[in-house]
Amino acid sequence: MDASSLAGFNVKLRCLRDYCGFNQSDLAEHMNITQPAYQKMECNTSPPRLKRLQQIAEFYGISLTDFLSKSAEELIRQIKRRKVHIPVGRSK
């Protein structure tokens, strides 16, 4: 995974999390990591590994390809349109 495919990754993480009403601990729990480890990904201080990217895409019910290639706005529209089931229950 090269740096160009991760461009804007942290912004997408934050936008999706905010839109769906989750906190960092919710995502960290799903990924079986600590909240500070998740925070490092969201703050772009620790690039995620492929396994983590797959877990995030799975959490939001989107493909990894879409997650990497679409903007946060496009992903939110996709989630709205498909009424994707989010595993932890505070979605809007």
C-alpha cells in the first residue's frame, strides 16, 4: 500500500465516524486495538496496515476499494443510500 492510496485516509476516518455517531473507542473496540492506537491512525501519525483498512471498511459495510478511492462525502452518500447496517448502534 503506497502513500498515495492513503491520501486523505485520516479525514475519511473522522468524517465517517462523526457522521455515524461513533467515538474513537467504538472503532478501536471493533478493531481490537486501543483507543490511542486508533487515534494515531485518525491523526495520521501511524499509517494503518492492510488488515486495519479491511476492518474499517467492513465496519462501515463498504468495500476496501471504495474506501480508498472515494471521498468521504461519496462514502457517506453510499452509506445513506444503502442504509448500511453499522454494527454498533448509534447511526443517524
